[in-house]
Amino acid sequence: MRRGNRACRRCCSLPTFGELPSALADPACSLPGALVRKEPFVLPWRWRGDLKTPPAALLVLLQEAVRACSSGPGGADDDCDDGSGGDARAETLAACLPIHRNALRVHLGRGACAVRHDLHGGCRDPAGAGGRARQLAETLVQRGDAAEGARAWLGALRRRPRDARLAYHAAKFLAAHAVEEKPIAVLESLAVSFFAEEKAATTELLFRSLLGCPVPYNFRAPDFAAGVSRETLQAQQGYLWLCYCSWQVLASPAAGATDAHEAALGAAQLTEEPLRLLWLDYLTQAKARLLASASKAPELRSFTALVHRCLATVPVRRALPHASAKYWADYTFHNQVVDVYVGCLPPCQRSAALERLHALAPTNAALALRLLVAEAEEGNVHSVALQAKLLIQRLPSCLFIWKIVIAATRKLHGPSELRRLFVRALHCLPLSASLWKDFVLAEAEAAASASSSACGGKGGAPVQRALALCREAGVSLAELLPSSVTLSPGHATS
């Protein structure tokens, strides 16, 4: 787990929300277990909800987290004169960036305006230019100042003109926000920056020379600029391909873009992040072509085949952090692809499409939830109940599917069937405080109905039994149950 994630988790997530961020856990398993992710995340700040920690105190905690991450090798108090100093400094900046990003969200939630100066100061460090530029641009866009955000990206590019990753994200920002600066100029400047001679060839030939693609037999590539070698280019190969494909989309979207994406998928040994970005760009381009096409059916078939090819070729198996012998199924990217695909379909076809896609990935919990939501939006309560019961067989440790089954059963059946279902759910998830709370409240509701009926008078016993079972499981509901539900003595401490 990266230091920035650890600091955010310990300093802010637990005291603020009372739980760890859901981004760190496997959505298919709600049981206690190892964290499955180490990527940076943004905490789900709820400014109009109930925060246990005041915003000013959160900022103090985040500042302490930055100091904790900066105190190790490469930090602010570490003077490295050897060759390892730059790597340590870059590692420290990478650890601090998630904390800065969360601090920005706190500032924005408070309506604070004095955050730009600090970020501009951070962007002066070339090693942190990309991450800080993205943070500053996101902040300015939320304030409605996309032009200033574009200037932040361009300022970072002036400090690192040969950073393909930075150029790619800057071009994406400029294209998304339609500011005065043109994204194609950013990509063309990147290609030229690697060579000693300016305007020595067309942008396409320069990119093809950088990527080792075939060029005309009579073309001689210009010499590299000082400090550029095949080794430095190889380190940026994935993002160079992304920049080349993005340039093709902007320069010749009809023909060259498809060929460029296919060449990138076939020729490059891409790492995980560039590969996923390449597929998303390719699918977005194909989606735009589908929406603009007059003959929808052939284009939809072609697009569906491309989506299935993407889902089949991008692996989902990932090792747990610090436990390379253990694996889990990460469907985050695949669900992004499903979003792109389903967005092209008419509403009446989406439920059937989701069902077909889920049949290809039966352990994809997020896709299962989306399928159930689609069925519920069509008003098929019985279908939701049936689908959810089938999904429970495949994903017995997924809390959200149990909650959907319980909600459907509450509508279709009586208290006795609901009680049996809660017993099954709690057998699978015995430490889920949320599930225990729902069980106790359901028993209280049934007790209230029994008390108001002709045979009332003993309705409180099931509630006390449920609370006793909860105590036996070692789960405390003191902070979750409303005051209307009477806790038995000693229940406040589990």
C-alpha cells in the first residue's frame, strides 16, 4: 500500500466515516479480509451529510499526513546528493499527491478560494508537474475556470516537454473543455521535441519513427535531440502510442485512427494503465462512429464485437498487494467498458444486454448490481427477486445483493419469510453491522405490527432475541440504531 493511501486511510477515513474506503475492498466480498488495491483514491466527502470530523480538523490531519510521507528518504528533510536522490524525491511526491488531492476536496467543500497559490508553487517542481497540474486543473474546472486549468497543463508541459504521459492527459483536457488552445498542437510539439531539427518531417512520420513503425523507404529520420535515446523512448512507449492514436483521431478520424489503434494493440507491449486507456479511447472513437452512422445495425454489430474482444483480452486477475500468491478478480475496467457499450443502446435493450454480459462474468458484483437496478427500473419486482436469489448462489459474500434480495422479499412476502432470509444472510456475513441493523429494525417493525393487532402484547421478544444474537456475534449497533429501538443493558460495548 502506498504511503499516501495509508496516511489518508488512517488519518481521515476512519475518524470521518467510521469505515475504510470501499475503493480498497473487493466488491464481491463483504467479509473482513486483506485490502485488494493500492491505487490512489479520493475519499467520498459528504459536505451536507454528517461528518464526524470538522473540515478544519481534517485539513490538520491531511497536513500531518503530508509531513509523515515527506519525512522518509527523498522527503523535504532528506538531502540526497547521489543518483538515488531523484528517484526518492519522485517516490515521495507520488506518495503525497493523493493527500493533496483529498485536501483540495476539503477546500472546495468549504468554499475556500486560497488554494491556487499553493498548487502553482507545487507545479514548479518538475517531478511533480503532472500530478499537480491535474489537481489544479480539476479544481479550476469545478470553479468554472477551464481556461486557467488549460494554462496549468501548458505550464507543466513547458517544464517537461518530452513527457508523453503529461502530453496525453493535457491533450485530453484541452479536447474535453474546448478551450482556446488546440490539443493537436500539444501532441505535435511532443513529437518534435524528441528530435534535434524542427520541422524536419511531418508529425506522422516523426511519431512512426519514435515508435519503430514502418516509414517510406526514402525517408530518413532526423537525429534525436540531446538526452534522447531508444532506452528513454522505450520507457514511454505506452504513452507515445496513446499520443500517436490521439493525434490520428484529431487529424484524420475517418481512416488513420482505427489503423493506429489496431497497430498499437498489436505491436506494443503495453503496461496496465496505457493498455486500458488505449482500449477506452478506441471504444470511444468507435462509439462516436456508431452514433454518427446512418446504418446503425452493421455498425452496432461491429461495435459489439469490439467490446467483446476488449472484455476477453484484458485480464481481470490481479495479485493482492504484498501477497503475490493470492489473487482476486478486478472488474473495474470491464465495468467502464460496459458503461460505454450500454450507453449506445436504447433503454429497452439495456437489461437484456446486461444479462448477456453478466453471463460472461458471473462473479462481477458491480455488473450484477447494475443488472438488478435495470430490472427494478422496469418495474419487474418478481424478476428482481428471482435474479437476486440466483446471484446469491454465485456471490454469497456480497452485502449489496443480499440487501436487494431482502428488499424484494419484504415487498413480496411476510415477516416469517423475511426472518428466514435474514438468518441465511447473517450466516454468510456474521460481522456485517449494516445487516444486523436491518435485521433488528425489521424485527422491531414486525413487533410493532403484532402489538397493534388483536393478538399483540408479546411483540418485543423477537427484537431482544435479535439483539442478543447480535451481541453473541460481537457486533455493536450502539451508533447505528435509532433511539426508538431500546438497547438491552450492556449492548453499547461489544
